[in-house]
Amino acid sequence: MRRQLRLNAGLVASLIAFSGVTDAFWRLPCHGRSGLARIDPLVSPGEPSYHVHTVHGSSGFSMNANMAALRAGSCTSCAVKQDRSAYWAPALYFIDEHGDSEIVKEVGGLLAYYLLYGEKVEAFPDNFHMIAGDPFLRNFTWPVPDPPKSDWTGDQLSQASLRQKALGFNCLNYAKTPEPSLGRHFLPNKTYLDEHCTDGVRFELMFPSCWNGKDVDSADHRSHVAYPSLVMDGVCPEGFETRVVSLFFETIWDTYAFKGREGYFALSTGDPTGYGYHGDFMHGWEPGVLQKAVKTCTNPSGQVSDCPVFDLQSDLESALCTFDVPEILKHEDVTRVKGSLPNKVAIEWGPEYAFPVKYVGENLAASSATTAAIPDADAGLSVSANLGGITGNIHAAGSATEVAASTTHTSSTTSTTSTTSTKSTTTTATSTSTTTTTTTTSTTTAATTTTSTTTSTTTSTITSTTTSTITWIPTPTTSYVRATVTREVIYVEQEIVVLVDENNHPLTTETGGLETLSTAYSTITRTVSTVVTIPTEPPAKREKHDHLAAHKRHHHGHSH
């Protein structure tokens, strides 16, 4: 009961966040999950997807699904029976200290908000598909935190910027004031999650709502749609003036269940940053129902039960609805995997674009390993940029190179790696009056230096009939890139309004947007990346000699 009450409190807070902007919407609960599999009929039609998706909606979902197949499905895992649409997004995993992956539990399934922003809003046309987000992004190049929307100009209004601002990672603690939707655009590290997010993390994703009025899909599944100037609301860009329903995904993941365990969280795409979060939508509403709902379901409560157009089903019926997993994937365990994510997708920390996709076990000897620029989380919505890794979040982000040859003697090799990490420091000062809160955030950097040494001890037996050729072993070269890093202190102000009853007992809390008051800068010189290069061409062969050469095994890795 206590858990249910806390969930309801979170939903109330979410409704408050929306009700200040729009008076007409409904929140579609999809408490059941129709499946968990490597299936994506948009990006990988007819074959397994490279990463796992958590899927909600029609039982007609498959590797070749389309609108007709979804509508022909016998059931849906969502509350409204007439909706046979499919909603899917990458699953979240916990990676432990051994590199094993374990699925994180969804709390309450998916909530799909249907928001009626703008004028002359239309239902999705038949055969309409779209994708929000970019699975290969591992970087965020825009100001953090977001400036006030009234200050967005130039590149801040570009589709690339709006697309990344359409992602949200909401730290949930129902005993505290809720964070605003889409306030943080990256996944906080595990140390922060363990300390602050007692009720998990709510992943949020806003879809584009401006349509070109003619194409129901496009080659990349997103060029036929665009974001309005303020992500959720605002002005549609030229050529995309038709407003369709604004779709917003919410999924809560129980990250707190892993509190105290060594490791980190990553999406099934190999993304530990959250920048590559994305979602897919395939329209499958019964003909005419969605358009009728757009015209008549204008109750500001947001409850599907308040719309007479909808035929509802129970949570049990939703939970029992699943799709058939194809034979090629039926026996694949995607809940627990030894040594990697499902399908051996490699973890990529960025900031480089993570395409083409890398897999565990690939030969990376000719590549360079560069430490990533990953943000760290602080109280509220401030952020500390951590160049070089996040203490407590990155467990292993390196590659191992092994070279061995077959000879007649034994050898032993020991490798010692010493790592010195400086944890990023964020200074926060908060002063609160009746309605205002001022938060000071400090952005600093952390440097990680890794040194690897290899020694070998060889014991050999020599006979007159034994000869050997020395095996060449590549010697890694380590270099450090130093740069001037800017330290930025941002002073912000946020209005908090507490509504009370006649006995002064708090009823609800509303929070306004963050307003930047001033900033201050200082600079320091730090090591911002470490590059390990392994030569690929061996030296010329040596002449044979009377002594056996030792086998050598060399490992190189990072441990943060």
C-alpha cells in the first residue's frame, strides 16, 4: 500500500507539470509489457535487432509488424482496447563488477501521454511511424542546465538541440519535491542514484509533434516530423506546420534495487550515458477512434476513464497480453547474461558517435582507447562535467589485448595496473524563502591516470633438438592530453509554490522553471584524456637462436 501511495504521488506531480501548459490530454497506462526481445520492425525489419527492446501494446508486434498486423493483434498490454499501437524503447541493464548484465525491473510499465498542444491537432494518419532520439549519441554539447526557454536562440532552436532536450532522466524520491519533466538530459551515475533516487529513475521521452503533412514515414523514421520550438509546445518549423498528437513516454526503472552493489547502469545499446535513449512508435489505433478522442477527450484530469470514447480493460488483462517471440530468438536469455549485454553489445562511453556498433570480442588491437566525457549529477538539476570518468559509475571501460604462441615451455606473466582517480566535486548552496530557491552549482573536472606494467618469469628446458622463434609482442604507448578546462559556477533561481488546505496542511507542490541569475568562470589545466595506442606491424623476423623464447601474455584495461 505504501508503495502504491508513493507512486500516486509521483503521478500527481507529473500531472501538475503538464496541467500548467495544456488543458487537454490523457495518460494511457500500459502496465503490462507485451515482450522483451531484440525486435525492431522499423530499423531492423525481418531480422533480429542488435539490441533488446522493452515493448508495450499490441500482441501483433513482430519483426515484420505494420499497422495492419498490429490492428489484427488479439489484445493489447495497454488500458484502452481500441489502441493496438506498439510502443518500444531500449531496456535498462545493471552491469556488475564481473561485466555480467541483469535487466532492471520496470515499475508500473509504460505511461504514454497523449497531449493536445497547438491548434487544429490531428490524429496520426494510417501507417504512421516515427522514432524519437538517436541511439548512437554519447555526448551533449548544449548548455547545462537548460537556459530559460525564452532565451533559446540560434542553435538552441535547431532540431539537433531540441531532439536531445526531449530526453529526461527524473530522479525519483517521493518524500521530496519532484523534479520537473525533461529537466536532466543524461543518466546520473550509480553513486548519485544510490544516494538520492530512492524510488528509481523515470525515463522520459518527448516525440516530435510537427508533421510535414504528407509522409507517414521516412528513411530514418524521423525526417518526416520535427519538434516545435519549445520541444513540447511552441511554433512548428516551416514545412512541418501540421500538428499531430504530442506523444510522451514515461518508464520508471527500479535502479534502487541495486543499491550498494558494485557496477553501473547501461541501456541495451551499450549506452551508459543516457544520451542515446530513444523510442519507437507504430500507429495501430482502430480507424476513427483516435481522431474522435482528439476532438472529445478534453477533460483536464488526464484519466482515460473520463473519456467515453475509450473501452477499458483491467490491469490483469493488460498483463496477460504478450506477442509471440520468433523461433530465432525464443531461447535467447535477455534478462541475465554473463560477461556482456545481450548480443555481446559493447559498452561505449563516448563522447564519440557510437556507430558502427561494437561488440565484445572484436579485435580492437589497432584502435585507441580514449577516456570519455561523462556528466555527473548533483542535487536538483545541476551538473558537473567529469572529463575522464565517473567515480563509482565506471567499473570497466577499457579493452584487453592478448598475444600468445604455442611452445614447449611454461611461463608466468603478471600485470599490475594502478589507477588514481580524482572524483568530480560539485558545490551546492541552497537558500530557501517562502517561494524561491537559489542553487549554486560548480562544474569541475576529474582526471584518471592509468599505468600498466608487465613482467614475465620464464622457466625453460633446453635440449639439442629444440628450436624456437621469438614471438613479437606489441608494446602499448600511452600518451596524455592536457588542456585548459573552464570551471563554471551558475547561480539559478526556481519558484516553488506549496498549496495548503484550511489547516495549512500541504496538498501539492508546484515548481517553476529554472532561471539563470549569473555565472562566474575560472580555468585550470588538467589531463582530459588518455590514449593507449598499440602498433599493428611487427618488426622483422629475428634469426633462430639456441634458447627458447618465453610466452608472454599482456593485458591492458581501465578500472575506475
